[in-house]
Amino acid sequence: MLAPVPVVELFGVNRLWGYGLLYPALAVTLVTCRWQRRRQFAQMRDDPSAKPPKEIEARSSFWPDTMGAISETLDAAGRSGTVQSPERRDRAMQNLVGSIKNEGIEADLRVQLIQDLVDLGGRDMAMRLTPVAVASEVDIEVRLEAAEHMGRYSSEDGSHALETIANDSTVDDRYRLDAASALVDCATRAAGAALMQLVTDGAVSEYVRHSAANMLRRVSHGSAAMAFRHLATAPLITSRLRIICAEQLADDNPGDAEKALWRLIKGVESSMDYHLGIDAAESLHGICPYSGIEAYSALAVDTSFPWFGRIEAAYRLGKLGVRDGFDLLSDFARAEDLDDVYGLAALDRLFQLEAETGTLEADD
């Protein structure tokens, strides 16, 4: 079936006719297999001592509770033609839910079981997954899968289950984020609260906090701006991420973004790593060119800022066409009390700046 064309051509049959004959033959084969499986199940029902086929035996050993429930359902169907007993159907579904909660089975397999059973049982099966979704002892992947399927048929029940997961501090940050993100589609207010809780929780990883702030844009741009402002000014957030959050904040509130970047430029972080101060000034220039030039000028003359950072800030000023950049680099290069390594670095940057801007040729 995966390579029908070579088989058709082997018999010298036209490709179009070959497809027309091949697929009906495959359909007949499939029906025959299903009929044989029904006979096997009937033999097992009529003669309990009969040994089941290998594939059934393997599945029975792998899904003990599940296969027992399915066999019970099929047994009733074989006697009456359809599953007419509500009590039997209810008991079978309870057994299936018990199998899903069975921690002895790998989580990935139980997730697949949920998907298959909901596809077969629809709303009735999905609504029976509540005990799975809210049980703290069940693997979180299984809980999350059950809650999302519940939300397909009942927004209220599904959102309640997802909210329980998203607000549970004992759950891994990533799954709390997944639950809160799934809430966006069925309960925006609850999703906003859960996402903001992740953003402001200092115990949550930076990646999850930033991802939660991005997801808030689907809920409310105002809420997202609050989240980015919080992260851009949080002292325990790494400086790189603070710069990124300030840039994203600028989409909704440029004024607050500038304040956040200035706070970083004047902070101790820039003194410890001059690249951060330069990058913050560059981001500030992208938001407001005038403020960016002011930031470069402040860093270039700041005696507490590392010398390599001051030289770079002066060079950036010259690149923007500000004459002070040339003058500062010239002063740095001629300063007698400056270490040679810094003086040579300033002179090198000055020559580079003159070459790039054409100032050297103009002076000649």
C-alpha cells in the first residue's frame, strides 16, 4: 500500500486502472481481517479456556484493566447486538477511567488512550475524565490532556480543570504555562489571572515568566504591557531579558520602556558589564533616537563606567553623526594619565570612525 505504483507496473496494468483495482482489494482484506477478529472474540466468549490470539494476549498483558473493560463491553454487544445496558456501559467507562489513572502505565500511553477513547466515546467519555484532571497524584501530562479534552465539550468544566492546574504551585512551571495558555481559548479572564500569576512569581523560571507575558497579548495588550513592565524593572531578572522586555513594552508604552532602559543604564549592572549598558542605549535609540544619543553621551563621560565601555559609547556617538564622539575619542587617546591599552583602543576606534565616515579624507 505504501508503494502501489511499482506493483501495478509489474503486471503491465495501466496506472489509473491499477489504482482502481488495488484499493478495493485492500478494502476487502481489511473487512476480512475485522471479520476474523470478531470470530476470535466470539470463540473467547464461548470457550473461556480458549487461548487468545497473540496480539490480543499481548494487549491484555499491557492494558489489564482497559482490556477487561473492553472485553466486557464487547461481550454485552455480542449477546444483544448493541450495548443496551446503561449500568454495564457506565461500569465499563469507570474501569477505563481507572486505567487512565493507573500510575503503573507510562504517561505517554495513557495520554494516547485518552485521545482514542474520547474520539470513540465523545462527550460522554470526556466528561468522565474530571477525576483524572483534578487528581494531584496523577501524572501532570495525563491531567492536562484530560482537561483539554473536557474543554472541547464543556467550556465550564474544562476551564475549571485547567485553572486548577495553572494555579497549582506544586506543578512544574512549564505545565502550568500550558494550562494557562489553553485557558485563553475558553476563559480569558481566568487565563489572564493565571498568566499574570506566573509572570510575578519569583520562583518561576525566567523563560516561563517571559512566555506567560507574551501569551498575555492574546488576552489583553494592557495586561501584557503590565507584565513586560514588571519584568523589565525586576532586579532579579537577568539584564539581557530586561532589555528584551523593555523593547516589547515599547510596542504599547514607549515612555515606560524608556524609563526601564534608563534604570538599567544607570544601574550597577552596566558598571559590571559595559556591554549591557551599550546594548540598553542601543535599544533606547531604537525607541527614541534623541534619548539614545543622550544615553551614549552619558555613558561616554561617566567616570564609573568601564573605559572600554566609554570608548565604545563615544564611537557610537560618532557613528550617529555627533561631533562629540570624535572629540571624546581624541581626548581619550591623548590623555596622559590613561593606561596605554585604553589610549591605543581609543586611537584605533578614532581611526576606524574617521575611515567609516569619510572624515579622514575630508581633513586631508
